[in-house]
Amino acid sequence: MEVFTQSLLDQALALGKLFTKDGKVADYIPELSMQNPHLLGLASYQDGRLLTAGHADIPFTIQSIIKVALYSIVLEHYSMDELRHYVGVQPSAKPFNSVIELELSNKNVPVNPFINAGAIVTVALIHRVYGDRSREVIADRLANLIGRKADYSEKVKASESATAYGNRTLIYLMLSCKILPADLPVEEILDIYFTSCSFLVTCRDLAHFSFVLSNEGKDEDDRPILSRVNAQILRSLMASCGTYDYSGEFALRVGLPAKSGVGGGILTASPDPFGLAVFGPALDKHGNSYAGVRMLEFLSQALNLSIY
Ligand code: GLU
């Protein structure tokens, strides 16, 4: 494959800047509505070289991108057959917080681990294994994936927790249809979920995370962070479910497995060993960084990155 250059990243950034006005920052979590919609950054990691452009060092909350790390933990404790009883592996045609999708899905099982219902079940499964240690286990997994220990934003977490009517609806619905056990510590599970979504990361961090997924689970020092098989499972799910109900269009435009978050980050992955991530908090109507998708589309075409 071809090589990332500073000039290409700069060109992607210049193009992306034309589109920040076309997105809208998330406002259903009040604290996220304070973000500057014109922030924009990207980072690549290849052959031991990290390249950045724009606001690649500005921290933002990881939001749904953490769902990749959460699912990586349960993959180590449950077989795929066991997991299917709690969370599926099918793309979703509905928004990430949809209640109706959960009501209509087979046996009320969330369709995949990257929508909110699926991620909440994933946290409950982590909690079943680790109990009180769950927060620490999740923080350690993220640290291994990004190459440093991340803090989380108390403000964003509190803001989400205070307004999480939708996520509370989802968890109680899953209790009522017995996907989750009646004795589940509901507020504790939600607290772990909100904390996880509030970790502060940068594009630079996500380029490392991306590299681990794309380098068969090993980091730049060749340390195994994920098994080769689990890295492949995560890439497959990112390809089919990672950009919400935009995943089909994203496959055409960019052609890389990816996971986006409403904080504005997009983490990509590839079968080739490079890392690539973008950040821009102004989102499309599905929840993906609007300018971020355009920057990735540009780079995918310039470097022939599509896996399809
Ligand atoms: N914490 C967010 C929520 O639960 C994550 C959503 C996202 O990034 O897609 O609504």
C-alpha cells in the first residue's frame, strides 16, 4: 500500500475545513453542545512514524468508540455462542439509541455491541466477571490500546448521567424482557457505561488504537494487546456496524472498518498495519463527524485504502 505523507494529511485537513459548517455538535448530552464545531484534526501511524494535522492533540470524549474496547474484554471471557444470547452481530438500520429496534429485535437481544443497548449489555457482562474492578479493567484496556492512561471528564459524565432518559429506558426494557438479570445493579452498570464513554482521548491516541486493531492486535512495541482473532472480529463488526445506520454509505465512501462516537472521533482499522483516526465534533444526522468522513474519503481515494 501507499504511504501517508504530511502533505496528504494537510490536504485532507484543508478539504475537511470546508465541511465543518455542514455538521452539528451533539446536544442531547448538554455538555457536548459546548464543543467548538470547527475543531478538526487527524493522525496517522505507519512504519513507526506518527503524522498529525490540525487539532490532533485536543482531547475529546471517546463516547461510542469505547464500545470497541468494551467488546474486546467480553470476547476474552465468553464464547461467541454465549455472547449471541445477549448481543448480536448484525448491522442496525436504526439510530444508535433506538428503543423500537430493541423491541422488535429477535428475542429482544440488542442487534450489535456498538449501539447503546448492546454496549450496556456488554458492560453488564464485564461487571459479571469483574464486579467492582470493572472500571479499572476498562481503563487498563483503553490504556493498552492508546499507549497511555486516559482520564475521564467528570463534567461530560455527569451531564450524560443527568439526561440519560433514553439509556435508562433501554436498560429497563432489557430487564423487563429478561435479557438482563433482575438483580442487576442498574445504576452501577450505567455509571460504568457513562464513565467509559467520558474518557478523554486525542486523535493521536486513536491512531495508536487503530494501529493495534490493524496490526493483528499488537502495539508498536510488538506487545500483544488483543488476540489476532479478536482483532479480526472487532474489525469485522466495525465494518458492518461501526458508523451507526450510515455503515453502508461509509463502506462505499471510505471502505475501512471504523467506529465513530458522538464526541466527534472516528477510529479506523484495516488489514494493513497502519493507524488512522480523525476528529471533528460537528456531526451528520447519524452521529458521525461530518468533516471527518470527508477527510477519510479523501485519504481512502488518495492512498487506495478501501478493503473492498
Ligand atoms: N454516551 C453516548 C450515549 O450513550 C454514546 C453515543 C455515541 O457516541 O454513539 O448516548
